[in-house]
Amino acid sequence: MTKQIGGQEMRDLADKIRKEIPGLGFALLVFQFHEPGMSNYISNGQRKDMIKAMKETIDRLEKQQDYPTPERN
């Protein structure tokens, strides 16, 4: 059975993320593992900026490149 998350739940999660990382862009993609179907997406950026960021992320993932992260992570 495909499990979906509703629009209000996605907005609530986005509000929590926005409060945790003020001033940074984010995209949240929610999907069910091993089940074909629709994924849910929400972000705080402009669509063109998020598409660019997601393409860059996909490129790094496909090349199996690690992301540099601050020491506090």
C-alpha cells in the first residue's frame, strides 16, 4: 500500500525546517521506499533555483562524491 503525506503535513515540516536553518534554502522530498508512486516535494526557494540545486545534487550523487560539511556535523 502506498503511503502519502498530505499537503498540510508537508507545510508543517517545511515550517520546522525553516525555523531550524533560517536564511538557508532547502528542499524536502518525501517518498515511499520500494513502491512506485508519487513523491511529495516542498521547498522555500524559487523553482528555478531549486531545480539547479537538485541537478547539482544528483550529479554529485551519481559520481559518488561526498559533500564537504562543517566540523559540527
